[in-house]
Amino acid sequence: MNRDSRARSPNLAPGAPAEKKRLRERFRAETRDAILSAAELALAEHGARGARMEAIAERAGIAVGTLYNYFADRQELIEALFEVRRRELVEALERALVEGDAQPFEARLTAFLAAGLGHFQAHRTFIALAVHEELSASAGRWPLLREVRARAERLIDAGLGAGLLRPEDRATYPHVLIGLLRGLIDAALEADEPGVPRAALAAAARCFLQGARREP
């Protein structure tokens, strides 16, 4: 084989092994994402106990044996799904804080609540199932709460810096804010309607900043 024919050979092309590795990694990541999406749908449809690995594999369009190449058992799969949704929520809250950095505090507060509610709305059936059936006691919900609270505290610090909040109550504000978000999620689940209700977000922000007492 001469030099020109070697140059034209795909197997001998410079960088081919690295490209193949990247393709394999991308394919594996895409397959994993498809499995997690299928698991979310199967859990929503069949419930925590009814979503068998066979049903998840069928929804993902793969063999059951392939599914076990990615997750050792159903518990590991469920925990991975919680972890992905946790990371997505934290990223959404982080974007809301960063993108609203130059906005007035009330707008930032509303954006923060909208980001959290929007995430839960996008995965409402799975979240409802997780809340009511508690799929896994070790699925990372407490670390999630700590991460949400850390971002709520950053938002509170912005409100304190703007002189809009009483500094003596600073320790309580993050818990109140997270409570408001939980209330919005509960209301959205009960309403069973898609989308983020702007009126409810405005009411929650108003309640946080002004309280619930009617002005005389």
C-alpha cells in the first residue's frame, strides 16, 4: 500500500480512534438520557411499584440486557433520575439568579420562583409521584434542599442589600421563600394544568414582600 492509499484509508486516518471514542461516549450518553426519560414516563404511568425494568426498556427502545449495562437495578435507575432532575433544578435557579442580576429585587424574586415552578411543571407527573409515594429515601432530596436554600440565601442577600428586607429576620427568609415555592408546586399539582401561572407567581412575590395583611 502506498502513502496515498494509506492517507485515504479511514482506519488509518489521523485522529480516527479519538473520534470513534467521542462517538461511543456520545451514543452512551444519549442512550442513558433515553433510559432516564423512559423511566420517568414508566413511573408516571405505572407507579413506583409497577414500573418494571422490562417496561422501562421497552419505552426506551432497548433490550432489557442493555438496560442493565447502564443501571444495576431499578433503585439505582430511580436515584439517577432524581439526581438528574436535582441538577436541572439547581441549574435553573442559578440561571435565574445570574440572568436577573441587574433587575429589581421583585423581578428577581419572581424569576426565582418561576424557575423552580417551571422545572416542576415540566416533570409534574413524576414529581407528584415522588412526593406522594416517596420513591427512595436516599434519592438526594435533602442535598437538593440545601442547594435550593443556598441559592435562596443569595437572593435574600440581594434584597437586604437593596434595603427591602429587615436584616433581623434574615435567618427566616430562606425558609419562607422555599415554603412559598412548595406552596406554588402543590397548587400547580392540584390544579393539574400545564404552564406557569403568572398571577400566582406575582401573588407569591407580593406575599413575601408585603405580607398577607390587607391594607386599611
